[in-house]
Amino acid sequence: MIDITRLSAADPDFEGRFSQLLASSEVLDPVLTETVSAILKDVRENGVTALVEYTNRFDRRSVGANDLEVTEAELEQALATLAPDLRRALADAAARIRAYHRHQIGRSWSYQDEDGSTLGQRVTPLDRVGIYVPGGKAAYPSSVLMNALPARVAGVGEIIMVAPAPDNRLNPVVLAAARIAGVDRFFSIGGAQAVAALAYGAGPVPAVDKIVGPGNRYVAAAKRLVFGAVGIDMIAGPSEVVVVADNSADPDWIAMDLFAQAEHDEDARALLVTADPGLPARVVAAINRRLDGMARAGIIRTALERNGAMILAADQAQVCDLVNRLAPEHLELAVENPHGYLADIRHAGAIFLGHHAAEALGDYCAGPNHVLPTGRTARFSSPLGVYDFQKRTSLIECTPAAAARLAETARILADAEGLTAHASAAALRGK
């Protein structure tokens, strides 16, 4: 029998226990930070020599600088030898992801104001981005598609992908996904040393303008530390799902959706929030009935017992309030009328509406990106998208009359700030 946390809004200690769920699980580890900082410094100063040394040490390899890049022929062979059904699935997922992200393309714009000034914004793609794809414990071709395709749609000039190859093994499905997604160059490196190579350049690995993609805690720490030298997408924490359900939901479906999240790793979080008093017990019964049949039952059990919860709210309004406070990465509205909840939900990375919109579909092939804000950062962050691979530049053009009109306002404000050169530069345009 699984021992999963049960909370009820009617309990006197509910607020304190719920607040514990909101507490960030991320604790900056000074030892980890020091270790990663040393790796970054070494690669920055010693380039490919350090990169190769760390790659051989941590991934149990024996390679040189010329062995790090995966050739186009290898990518093409991986795609050509892929099982037909898997190749079709990758292609179908890629097509759907590409189609969705085309709707996100930002456009340049401009207008003329009453003074005759032309003001606008130019939207341009980044020159070069780095895509980090995990590969230490498992292979994630879906991460290749979700990270590379928005960059391709955005018009990024060059996409550099890195993925570790422990014991010299690279998953052929990952290679095939890189080919389908249009990755330009692929290096078999991982860890903090790969982040350093992308940030600063190291031998054949060129420096990029932005690094995206998930990784382990060493990768997350490295991304945090190189930010500023390059852009990053986000610092990803453990994956999470909140399932909101009512008495129209199938407990077995809910149990399996909780499993799907919990099987990622022991730190994953899977929560049920409901106003139906009988549903938590029915879901727990389904969990106990199905758990032993799961291939990753041990991981699921640990994740659910350590980070899972069944939360009973008083009514729909409180359900929505609790969801907004949780600000989950994934939110399933497994209810009879999901649109009746939607207007009151403000914070979630992705929302899955109705009983048939399983979160697992979003992980692979629905179309929207599965790189989402975690750890309550959905309060201020968005899913990875085309906009992450474009930058915006302001455009300002003034006629002589417009400059004269603006100069006096600028001069007065500059004088107020004590910036006399600003005031003089503006005043010259007013003559």
C-alpha cells in the first residue's frame, strides 16, 4: 500500500502543511557550485584540452578533440536505419511541433506619431544557439524536437546540439531526431563542461549566443553561472503535474497520469486537487491496484510518497486558488467542464483541458512545447517558444520638427537627473 500525503482544507493545520508544498525544493549547494565553477573556469582558460579531459573522465571515454563531433553521415545513417514506425512517429511529432510554433513568429512593426517620428521594433533571430539534450540515464529524442524546432522556425542561423555519450554510446533515436529537426552540428559532450564549451567556445565547439535545454543539477548550475556571457532559457527543476479532477474523472486515468509524471525520477511531483470528498480514496485505490505493474514502480513509489499529495478543497473556487498558488508546470483539468475553471486559472506552464488531453500527449506530439517553467516559476515565466530565439530591437527615426519637439522634453528631464551632456545633446537637435 502506498503512503501518499493527504490534505484537507477543512483541517486546522491545512495552511501550514500546504505551505510546505509551496516551499522551493531547490537549495543552492555551495560544494556543487564550487565544483561547477572550477570546471567552467578550466574550460574557459584551457579550451578543448580541458573539455576532452572532463569528457573522458566523466563519461568513461577515450577520445580526442577530433572525435567529439558527430558527422552528418552518422546522423543520416541513424535516420535511415530507424524502425519505420518510430521514424513516422518522430516525423509526425516534428510536423505538429513545427506547425504550432509557426504561430509564435514575431513580426517587425512600425508607426508614425503625430510629430512625424517613425517608431518601431525590428524582430530578428539569434545567430547561433546551443541545444543541450540529456543522455546520462535515458535518451530523450522528444527534447531534441522541442528545443531545436522552435529555433529553426525562428530562423536561427546555426543550431549546435550537445548530448553526452557515456561509454561511447549515443542513442540512434536521438541522432535521428537531430537530423529531422535540422540541427547543424552535433557534439557528443555533456555536463557542465559542455555548457562551458557552448558559452565560451572550445576547439571545434563554437561559442553560442544562448543555451537551452534541460539537464542534471550540474548542467543547471552551469547554466546559472554562465548566464550573462550567454542567454539561457530557464533553470529547470524537477518535473511536476497537478491534476484537478471531479466526480466525472476515471480514477484509473488519474492514477496513470500521476504515474507518468512520477516515473521521471524520485524528485518528480504529482498532485491531485479536488473538491470531491470521495475521489482521493478512489485514486489511491487505483494507484495501489496498478503500481506493481509499472516498469519503473520503485521510482514512482518514491516520488509519490516523497513529493505527491491528495488535496481536498472546499469548492471549485478554492481549487483554482490552490492551483494558482502552486503555479504548476503541467496542469490537467480532468473535469466535466474544464472551460468553467479556465478563466480563474492564472498560473500554469501548460493546461490540459478535459479527460482526453493527457499530459503525456503534450510531452511528445500535441504541438506546444514541453519545456515549461517549474518550481512555481509559471507565475512569471512562459514555455519555451520561438520568441526565445528572436530578439527585438527598437527603431527611432525623427524628422527635424519631431526632434525639436522632443528635445525640450528630453532637456528638462536630463537636467533634472543632472546629466548635462544628455541635456546638451538633446538641445542641439532643438535649434
